[in-house]
Amino acid sequence: MQGQIAKTEPGAGLIEGKHTYESVTQKIGAVVLSYRHPRAWYAVTAIAAGFVFMLIVAVSWLLLRGVGIWGINQPIGWGFAIINFVWWIGIGHAGTLISAILLLLRQQWRTSINRFAEAMTIFAVMCAGMFPLLHVGRPWVAYWLLPIPNWLGAWPQFRSPLIWDVFAVTTYFTVSLLFWFTGLIPDFATLRDRAKSRLSQIIFGVLAMGWRNSAKHWHRYEAAYLLLAGLSTPLVVSVHSIVSLDFAVSMIPGWHTTIFPPYFVAGAIYSGFAMVLTLVIPIRALYKMQDFLTMKHLDWMAKIMLATGLIVLYGYIMEIFTALYSANQYEQYLVANRFFGPYGVYFWALLICNGLIPQALWSPKVRQNVFLLFMLSLIVNVGMWLERFVIVVTSLHRDFLPSSWGMYYPTVWDWALFLGTIGFFTFMMFLFVRFVPMISIFEMRDLLHQTDRHHRAPAGAPVTPVASTEVTP
Amino acid sequence: MDKKQRQPLDLEEIRRRLSQARGPQYWRSLEEIADSEEFQQILEKEFPRQSSPLGAFLHRRQFLRLMGASLALAGLTSCRPLSQRKIVPQVQQPEEVIPGKPLYYASAFPMGGYARGVLVESHEGRPTKVEGNARHPATPGANGVLSMQSPTQMNPDGTPRHLGATDVFMQASILTLYDPDRSQSPMYQGQLSSWTEFNAALAAEMAKQGAVRGAGLRILTENVTSPTLAALMEELLKKFPQAKWHQYEPVNFDNSREGAKVAFGEPVNTVYRFDRADVILSLDSDFLYSGPASVRYAHDFASRRRVRKDTTSMNRLYVVESTPTVTGSVADHRLPLRPSQVAQFAVALTGALGIPVSAPDLPQEQRRWVNAIVRDLQAHRGRCVVTVGEMHHPAVHALVHAINERLGNVGQTVLYTAPVEARPVNHAGSLAELVQDMTEGKVEALLILGGNPAYNAPADTQFARLLKELTQRNGFTVHLSLYEDETSAVCQWHIPEAHYLESWGDIRAFDGTVSIIQPLIEPLYPSRSAYELVDAMLGRQRNSYDIVRAYWSRRLGNANFTKTWRKVLHDGVVANTALPPRTVKVRTEAVVGAAGNMPRPAEGLELVFAPDPTVWDGRFANNGWLQELPKPLTHLTWDNALLVSPNTAQKLGMRMDTGGLANMVDVVEVRYRGEKLRAPIWIMPGQPDDCVTLSLGYGRTRAGKVGTGIGCNAYALRFSDALWTASGVQVVKAGERYPLAGTQQHHSMQGRKLFHSGTLEEFRKDPEHFVEREIHGELPSMYPDFQWDGQRWAMVIDTSLCIGCNACVTACQAENNIPIVGKEQVASGREMHWMRIDRYYEGGLDNPDTHLQPVTCMHCEKAPCEPVCPVGATVHSHEGLNQMVYNRCVGTRYCSNNCPYKVRRFNFLKYNDPKEPVLQLLNNPDVTVRGRGVMEKCSYCVQRINAARIAAKKLGRELQDGEVMTACQTACPTQAIVFGDMADAGSLVAQLKAQPHHYGLLEEWNTRPRTTYLAKVRNPNPELEGA
Amino acid sequence: MPQVFHRSSNTLARLSIVTGAALLVSSVLIASNLSRSPYVTQVGAPVDQPVPFSHKHHVKELGIDCRYCHSTVEKSAVASVPPTHTCMSCHSQVWTNSPLLEPVRLSYLNGTPIQWNKVYDLPDFVYFDHSIHVNKGIGCNTCHGPIHEMNITYKAQPLSMSWCLDCHRQPEKYIRPKEEVFNYEYKAPANQLELGEKLVKEYNIKKEQLTDCSICHR
């Protein structure tokens, strides 16, 4: 029967329902071009905007009074700021993994989620980037961390992992942004051509940078996109490895751990996919995108979560093992303190959120149940945040000399800043959904082409992606 | 109104301005006015001394510092000054002043009427730091008390070669000088008044009193040892025969005095020579920390405890006490007993020595103690000391005199001299007498010179009420004091008193030695000294310089007086004024009799009143340094608490939650003789059961911005007949909880080998294995060893000598411009002290061993903080300093996280606030004032190192050992802290590092700390071991 | 469907890329140069003083030694501006009624100090010590420039940290014989470097130590 997708086809189940090139373009483009949006969109965006305002207040007060408004002290010099930084950076990773690695691996199922995930990466890194800047005592001289020729005759200290961070994060952000934008160019062109109003034509026109769908363009595009993919692939591993070195390089029990880099990367991807799910599931429903974001996508993402989750769990176990095996009383005390110390409940909670509950993903039923999947992704997000809390706080609050042990209690400003960034993130995501095609139109059409060879477009339409109306000179 | 008409017009103007200036800005506006042209003129009219050339001098200095200070913070962030700064040279340069080089002046710090000798560092006439005067008997230096003959040696950088030790009060006294809350103008019934008005009023009153030969005139002073003031008082009493002079000191020596009377029939002053004692028994006497001779005694005591490879002998200290004290914490044997039990213990001891007292039957354990101690004491006849705390009944003091005589200690380790006080009176009695006269309405004029009786008089005297009534009856009541306090509030007149660094005076030390109090700075505000006030009462207008000088020109004779006078001022002490030892005989039967009828304690708890270790009797309540100073043993700040033993707490069901940020403790109501007081509790290991201790000095209602309304006022429970101990006290839970801010939340070592201690026997047997080490020899490092042929600075701290007196901590604060942060910040773990004294308990809760470990920056050779700083703000110097460069610091706090010793301190907020310009005068100009968001830490007093190095280099030679002394080192009464160049094999620090019981904290982590320790050696009595 | 863009926009687009890049580079260059410019450092900008004191007149024309007025330069961290008394020691005889010197005379009469404007102003976290530099052969005009030519005193050097470090890293580039320190006519010899090396040894200057932070920052 025409349009029916044979199960044997590669990438089967990645697009459901009857779809033509036209309808794909129509369905995705419409979200951007149409002026009418679900109420939920307005509601969420408004609430998120409120949180963004809170963020602005929190930051202003911080700059006015200093980091003393937070709960940090001696000995806990790092609190929420660093916890959130690591958490956000981690979340970003899924995007890069999906868009770069899966691309190189020719994983077709990435097609419908990569744009989405990349956007997530960018906004997550934005949130993450805020914290290192704000958490320093004197943000106005934070630029000293950059190797700028200056006439103090002084340079950053390249032995410090914090400097590596600066490079890692900035590179990461730049590459992700380029990658994302490059991917968007052909779609901007499509939108330019479909836009009704003059204004949107111009805006999309500028963004499309004179894209003409010429074979030459496509050729250049493919080359560039592949290069960028290659470029950002190592970043998936490098960025969070370096972030983990912020801790591993130190000598504090609980930080000084060789296992950190791999285990941080796994954790990052873990939380990243969790966040993708957290976002995809509602938006997919909101914009009726079930045809493109199918159960298969959710299923596969769930499987990746399960895998990375197991790596993380292994990390926990190895940490405990090495501590006990080390016969080092400080390491051993740390483990005991994590389980039974004043912050024990956090550690147990994190084991449950990251280790125990996700095991439910073994069952296909759970993976097929959108609601459960959504809840689960939320739980993992929480769990991963807790993990960073445990690493930062419980390691610091009781280190070598009992005389200088202390406790850390976050203040309202700690929370304001944290929730503020969550608001900012949501806000940006929803703007993205509104103003940029959340799924790559041309790649979907390409996918459609590959998945359904028998498919026939309406008469007259060429088989190659739809021709632009622009006249080539 | 009509009163105002009589004022000169210009003063009217000042009045108007002052009346506009109120609230927190108040003093500042006054300052502005004081600086204004017309006010200067008035002052000059009223007080000729103001018009000395120094007038301009002071003015200029303030100006300069304010400019400097206000830019100090901006300076940290930007390299360009925000405004055009000025250079303001003097008009006439005093020839001894070299701009940029400090000068040192000898003076004396008065406390409770007794002197501690000081050398005050002065930068362009601005006192910034107090050091001890090594020539003064109360403040010996590393080489003991410097003899009069030995000339003063100076280091190349112009600092004295020999500095004396200090205590916390001397160090902190400089902050009081610059306290913005000090009163700055006479007050008449709470309204700003003027000196002209007061002078008129005083003259009138004196005339009135003169008519009745002073029948209604009373003068209340603190304890007076000053010869000059005494002479003035005598003159006054001659002029007004009917007038009376009363003395009251809340922390007085009545019991000792009465005890001496019982034993010898006359009041004598007791001086101990702990440097000659092999065995010491202290019955509730905290001789290492409190009292006018504490620094000297600590020094002497320590001089017999320096255990080294080749000197393996040390003294032995027994302490029987009712409250854990500094002295108790270093005891070789400590026995916690209730005050009444301590008294009985003393009686039993006397009996055991063969003096016919009716010896009580003690519990077996105490008997064991008595026997052991007696044997030990008798084995060291003439080479032991028994000393008793002021809190005990005169009879106990008498007993102790008898004991010392029986042990042949008199003339050897225990010396008796004539009383040091100008007029030895029973303070409680003297005050009672005054109160009597006040109630009977005999008093018309009462001049209170210093002190704060309305706050610290015993509850039963009702002094505050009586004084208020007298004032309301329009009696002429005058209060001369630094602050406008509780007493000023109920007096007709308040007169600002000159700080001891602002005015001339003289005073005696614990052994009678006289010092001249020499001012370092013109009075910051128009104020008077007691001398000047009494002089004015005699109808004269001399300033304190003329008064004191005149008196001494009489005393020292006019033959080349100027020369002698200069020497006296230079030395800080008047030669040969120490009181000669006297031979006195104990009247045994009287002693026995007194011992017989000692009052028996009533049922219920016993309450001990102790002077507070930091704010003392309340006089330092507004001193931020002392408020924030962790109290020895409890490590509490900004509060006093009722100390209860673990068992008692359990019995009364009281809880204390530590380990969090603030300690949440139960609040209790203490009931005694119908008086009630709410107080937070503190469960104190080593506190005897059924005995609670509350420190004086808190619950001030008019102390100032810092000290008002914190803690609870123990004086509310204090009665004339029970100044120190009260029995039959009830303690009931009040049902609420209260946060106490402490600087150390965990008191056990968690089984970690952080502190090493052992017995002298063990040391003699096998010094090499005295310290059970985690590592032997040096661990390998991945970095090559650092080659350097210059100095390699290092510090060794002998934990056998540290008594935890905190002098070092305060000295560090004063030297390095360390801010105070307030109770809330301390409670959130943000105290800024560069140096702390960690205290660990070992053994059971009821009577644990206390281990004290001063912790500074370790200046690790492989410092973990250095590689993690992203901007290289903390790096190593060639001489091995771990340098912290504030102006480079971005504030990531990674260094602090990675510091295993947690010695780094971060300016979480803007702690150094230039809003109080007068406080900027206090800053040490050689140390940067740190701004917000910057890390800081112990620098080994690098400013002193640099000064010394530059001086040596100019002479073209290398630094010599002892030319650089850190602030903590000079302050330490026991010389527990030794700093120097470890590359120089001859240096003391190098020798100490070669000692067998030398170890590094966490040395197994291979940080190669430069600050290291000598393990603590105890000298227990085998007989009592395993008790 | 109408054209969205005129074809010239292609050129514009390409142009925008180039100009964008150019802007970025130039702004960095401008910023870095501006920060070193006399406008910011105030080098060579005369500072007004209550009394128009001329070093040129006193030092070059009258030949008064630096140390006559800056008397503590060899002893102390600060060279110290002279007290009014020092000025009056001459000006009570010469120029006794010059209107320019009115502030000096007033200061002397009323005992009110003269407030000079700081020319060489270091931030408060920098601890410079004149005495050690002068004693180790760093000449006055190495930092203070042609002071003997200045009618109104101005800053001759930027006083930036890298400027300090230039000498602290290689003192041999600037060091001179001690006896030449106060000689404002002194010119560095051709063989400065080798002479410098010699003097650095002779004066026992530990070069590596000169770049320790705590040498200047405490």
C-alpha cells in the first residue's frame, strides 16, 4: 500500500504517518511561520521569563555585596556555583554527542533530535558559563584568566585546571554554536522562501547567508558540516574530562580520584540525554511532532541513558572500592562520611536516583511509556545534580584537620541563582522552538527520501530536495 | 536657655552643629567639627596644650591616613589612583622622626591598677602596635627580664632587639584607643556640654565642699597603685578632711589580702618565682593567664619545661580546679573539684604536712592525690610552689601561706613584699561603706574616676539605683571614663577620659616596680586623665605631664633630674622601685582557727564567677578584637555561657548541638538568692559535676556599637559576701535555645596522628621514637628539589610550651590589619584570624587531656595551594615563603579548598570597611588592607622580613638569627614559637628542627611544611599515673 | 515571487565578513595601545603644585644636591618631600617677598603644612623602598627622568608593573656605580651590560629574588 513503510527498511519507524517532502516542510516550518501558538507555550515562556528576572536580581545583588551572600565559607569554598556549573556543562554533552558522534556513525535516528539537542547544548553551556564568572570573588578582574597581553607582565598560570576550563568551555561553546548555525542555514533558506511577511523574509534571508541550494552550496555544506562534526567529536570527551580535573588535580580526599574523567563524561551524557527527554517529551506533545519524534527515538535515548547510567554506577562503586582498598584513613573516612555523615541522605538519594530507579529502563514497557520515561528523566536530572553536590560539598566539609571541619547550608541567593538559570534555560529553549525550526527540515526530507524509495512526490516536484525560487545569476 | 546665653558665640555654633549630628554618624560629624577652624580655636582657648605644634601634626596625620585608607581598597582593584593624592610634609620635622620608619616608645599598660610594660610602635606619630617591654618585670622577653645596665640594642631596621612578651589585653588595648564609640565630649545629664561648663560646675562644687571640709565629698576610684595619683589623693584628703576615698575593682584581690592578714596579721603582697620551682600545685589559680603577673609567670613556668635532646628535666604542675582554665589545660595532673571541695583539699593537704588542722576525711581518690602531692612537695622542699586562686576564702589563702612556709619555700620560690597598692583596702568593704553613706544621704558630691560600678557593683549593693537617686537629688555626680557607659548614664556629668596611650601617668607592676605611662599621641578627643581631674579638684589646671613630672622631680631629686627622667622614659621603668622582700611569720594558730570556721557550702549547685578570658570584667566589651577572639578551651566568640559538666548537663537534661555552623544550646535560668538570670549553657569537658561557671563582663547595656546587648550579665547574681563562689544555686531549663558562635566545631582527632605527646620518661628512654611517625625520612617528590643559597624561613612551635593564651592570635591581628567579621559571620565559618590554636581533647569527657596546637600557614615547600591558582596569585618565594598576592587574587578559592591545613581566609564580604576613618589610623601601613573577594593568610610577617633584609643589605651583610621576629613569636609569653632561617645551622629554629621530637603536621602528605612542631612532653607523677 | 534581496547584497554580505574581522582586530590593537598611552599613564603630564617649584632651577642652575631636600632617600622607604622649614632655610634670605612663595611663608607662619600634589603615585599594595634602590646603584633619573630639566615636575615613567619588572628581571641594564646615583648628568656607558653584571655581583644583588612577589607586594 502506498506510503506504507515496510518494516525491513533501514531507519524504519523514524517517521510515522503519511508524509511527503511537502508535508514535512509544512509541518515543521509552520511552527515558526505561523503566528498562532498553543497556550501552554505562552504560559511556560511567561513563567520562565519570571525566573529570568529573578536571575537578574540575584546576579545584581551578588555583584553588589560579594559571594558572601551565598552559603560558602571556610572550609567549603565552593558551593552551588560549581555544582551548577558542572551540572549544566554535563547536560550540554548530549547535544554534541547526538549531532557529532551519531552523525559520523551515520545514525539516522539522530536526524529529528539533533537540532533540538544542539540548541539545548548551547543554552546549557550559557547557563554553565555564568557560574565560573560569578563565583569568583572579584568578577571584574576575571579576565585575568585569559592569556591577554598585558602590562602587568603577568600571565595566567597554565598549571591550574581552572585555566584549562576556560579554554575547554569557550571552545566548546564556539564550536557548538557554529555547528548548530551551519546546520540551520539550509532551513533558514527554506523559511526565507516560505515566509509571507517582508520582515521575516529579510531576517531569515540574512540568516540564510544567501543560500541558493546550488549543488556547489550543498557540496561545501556537507564538507563543512562533516569537518565541524569531526572537530566537536573530541570535545564530547575532552570538555567534561577537563571539568573533572578541577577536582581530580587537587589533593582533597573525594576529589583526588583518577577515575573522574571517564566517569564525569559518562555522567554528562547520562544527564544530557535525561534532559533531552525532559524537553522532547512535552514539546513533542505540544506541537504534535509524534510523527518525527517517534517512540523509537525515545526508546533509543532511554537505552543510551541505561548504558551511561551503568557506567556512572560503576564509577561510584570503584570510588568506594579504591577508598577502602587504599588503606588511607582519610579516604576511608570520606566514604564513611558520605554514607553516614551529615550529608548522608544526599548520597543515598543520589544512589537511588542515578543507580537504582533507572534500572527500570531494562523493561521495554517502561521505555514505551512516555509518562514514566519523562518522570525518570527528571529523576536522573535531580540525581546528577545531587552527585555534583556530594562531590563538591561532602569532600570539602570534612577534610584533614577536624579542627576546621564545617557545614554548608545554601542561602536563598544560592537557590535564586540556580533556579534562575533553569528559568533562563527554559526561556531560551521555548524561544528557540518558536523562532527556529526545531527539527532539521532538509535532513528530515532527506531521511524521508532514504527511508521510502517507492515514495512518489506530487507530480512536477523534483525528487531532489525542493528547488528554491531564487534565480541563480 | 539663660544658661546658653552665657556661652561664647562660637561655641553656640558648635552646639548647633552637634545637635544636628545624631545617630550612627554622630561621632564622625563631631570629628569634622573638631577639625573645623573655629573649634580648634576654642580648644586652644580652653586647653593651651592643644596648641602645641603637635596639633597640626595630628591633624595632618589624620588627613593623610584618611586619604590613604579610603584609597587602600580602590587601590586593590585599579592601578591608578581615583583622585589626585597629596603629599603633606610637616612644617617642622622633629629630628628623631624619619618618615616611613616607625619609632618605639616605652610606656605601661594599666589593668586593674597594675602595670604591664609596653613598647609601642609609632608610625609618624600614630601608634599602631603594642609590644612588650623586655625591661619590665611583668613582660620578659626571650632572654628574660632585661637588666637596667644592659644597653638597648636595635636591629638594623630600627626595631628593638629585645621585645617583651604580651597578653591579649595589651595587644588589643590599641584598638580601644581608636574605638569610634569612645566618648568625645563632656555630657551634662545626657546632653552634650562643654569643658568650660564642667570646670565652672566643678569649681563651684569644690568651693561648696570646702565650706564643710568635704563632708559630702566622696571619690570612687579603681584600684590605685600610681604614686602620683596617690599623692594627689592624699593632698585632696588633706584639703577636704571629711571627704572619703573609696576603691572598687570588680576583679579585686580582697581574699588574698584578707588571707595575708589572717596568716601574717598584715596585708602583704605575694610574688612567686616559678623559674625556681620544680613542683607546682595550683589550687584554682590560673596564674598562667589571669592576674597582673600572668605573662611573667607563664615565662618563668615555661623556662623550666623546655625539653630538648640534651636537657631532659622539667617541672611538674598539679592543678586542682573548679573550672577548666588555661593553667589547668597544661597541667601534668588535673583534678576537677567543686570550690568547696578544693578548700577541703587544701585543709587536708595542710593536715598531711603536719599542721594541726582538723583534716576532713576525703574520698579515697582525693586522698590518693593528697598523699602523692605531699610526698612530691616534701621531696622538693624550697623548690616547690603552692598557689591558690583569688576565688577562695581568705582562710584557704592563709593555709597556703602556712603550707609554703612549712615547705621552706618562703624566700626561695615565694617572696613577700609590702602591698603594691597605694592604699590597700578591702574593695567590697570600701564600696559597701560608700553605699552605706549614700543610703544615709551623707553624700552630696561623688566623683567616679574610671571604672563602671553601676554595671559591675555586686547586686546587693543596688549601687546603680542609689547613684541614680543621688543624681536625681541633684547631687554632683561625675563619671570619668573612656565610654559613656552604664555609670555615666546615671551620673550628672560624664567626662571623657584620656586613653593610656594619650596621657601621662605612672603605675606599679605586680612586684612594685614603677613605670611612667608615656603617651604616644595627642588625645584624639578633648579628654582628661584622673590626674588632671583630681588636680582640678584642688583648684589647679596642670596637665598630666606637669603633674607626673613634678611628682617625680620631687621623688628622684632635682640633681640632673632631666637626665634621669629621660632614662626612665626610655627604659619604661624607674630603676630599683621593685618592693624589697620582707620576712613575715605565719601565725599558725590564727590560720588553724580560720580554717576551722570556714563556711560550709549550701545544698545545690555551686556557681563560680570568673573574669572573662577576653572581655575580663567587662571593660573590653566594646573591643572587637577581644570579642571575636576564640576563648581559650571553649573557642566561643561574642558570648559568655554557663559552663556545666557533661554529667550535670545530663542530669538536668540540657542539650548542646555542635558540629553545625552555630552551636545551638539550651538556655537556662540561674536562680540565686531570689535573683534570676537567663544564660546559654556550654557543656565543658573537665568541669566538675554540680559546679557551674559563668564569666563576668557580658550583658552590657551601654558598651557601644560592638559590645552592647551581647551575653548575659553575671553581676546580677554576684553578692558582696559571695564575689567569686555562690552555693545553693538552682539551674532550670528556660525552654528556649540560643546560637553560640565558635571557631572550632570538632574536638576529637578522629584517631588521626595530628598531635604527638608523651611523658618525660618515654622521652628519656627513647627520644628517637617519641613521635610515632607515619613516614620516616623524606618522601620522594616528582619535582626537583629547590636550590637556593639565601635564607630559608621556617617556624617551629613547641607544643609543650603553648598554653593557649591567644596572645599570638591577637598580635597577628594587630600586626596584619586583620578585620573582625561579627558573630553571624563567625557562626557561618568565616572568621579571618590568620592564626588559630586548635584544641583537641583526649580521654574521657569528665577530665580529658587538652592538646593545644597553634596553626599558622605552613608555608609548604610543595604547597598544594600554588599549582591550582589560575592567575598565580599565590606562589613561592626563593626564601620559601608561600606568598599571597592580594592584588592579583581573583578569588576562585581553589587554593583554600586544596589547603589540607585550611589556614587560608577569604574576604567573603567587604570586611575592611573604611566607613570609620578613625579606625584607619590603626592600620599597619606596611601591610595591605585587603578588599572584598580576596584570599589572605599568614605571611610569616613578610613586611618585617623585608624591612630587616633591606636594612641588612644596606649594611652589606647577611641577616642574623633573631633580627626577624614574627608578631606571634614576640607576643608569646612562653617563647613556644620560634621563627628563623633554617638554612643557618646556628639558628635556633634549625636546632629545634634537629630535635628528636620534631614533627610536621600531615607530613605524610609530603607537603614539606616549613612550620613544624615539637611534640608535647608531659611530666606526670608515676604515683598518680593510670588514675 | 519578488526578490527578497537586491543582488548587491551578496557583495555586502561578503564585505561584512571582512569588515567584521577587521573591526575585531583593530579594536584590540586600539585598546592595548591606548592603555599604554601617556593619556592613561600621565607620563610627561606636568602636575600643578601649590608652589610652582622648579627642579631645573634648584638642581641644575643652583646645583643643590637631591639629598638636601629629599633627606631620607638613603635611610627610608620614602624620599620625603622637605618640611617647610627646609624651604625657609634659604627663602628667609632669598626671594623673601616673591608672591610665588607666599604659600610657603604662610605655611611657616601658621604652622599649616603645604599640600603638594603627588606625581609618582603607586597603588597602596605596592611597597617601593627608595633607600635600597639608591644604596644598590639605581640612579634617581633612571625612574625620575631628566628631573634637572623639569620646570614643573612630571612623571617620566609609566610605573606599570612590566616597567618595574624590566629592571627587576635584568638590573644589569640600569644599575650604575653607587657614587653616580645622584649624578643627574650620568650617561650609561657603551658596555653597560658587562659593567652591570659586574656591579650586580659586587653589590650582592640576588637577581632571581627580585621577582619574588613579596619583594613589592605584601
